[in-house]
Amino acid sequence: MDYLEWAEEYYQNARRILAVLEKKKLRLKEEKPLTADQRKRLMDDIKQYRRIYHELIDIGDTLTSRAEATVREA
């Protein structure tokens, strides 16, 4: 597995996380009879998924940069 394949794996996982994140945001927006506890839990979940998403994108970007650096060196 080279850096680009590895980066694509991270980007693919980020897309999966983004899909889950969008579902949670939609649930927060559309499910009106949420208790304060449910709302807080959902907001906490959204924050965690957002953090994971950004970490996956950052790692994918780093791996892509390394792949480009490897190509330039060759």
C-alpha cells in the first residue's frame, strides 16, 4: 500500500463519518420533542464526529503530501 492508497482509505472513512454526522444533524433539526438530555447527548455526539472527521481529513492530507514529496524526490 502506498501513501495515496492509504490517504484514500482515510478520505473514505471521513466520508462515512460525514454521512453519520449529517444524519445526526438532521435528527437534531427534525426531531422536535427532544429532552434537554437527549439534545445535549446529540450535540456531544456531533462534536465528537466532527472532531473525528477533521482528524481523518488532516491525516489524509498529510499522507497525500508525503506521496507528492515521494514523487518529487524520485
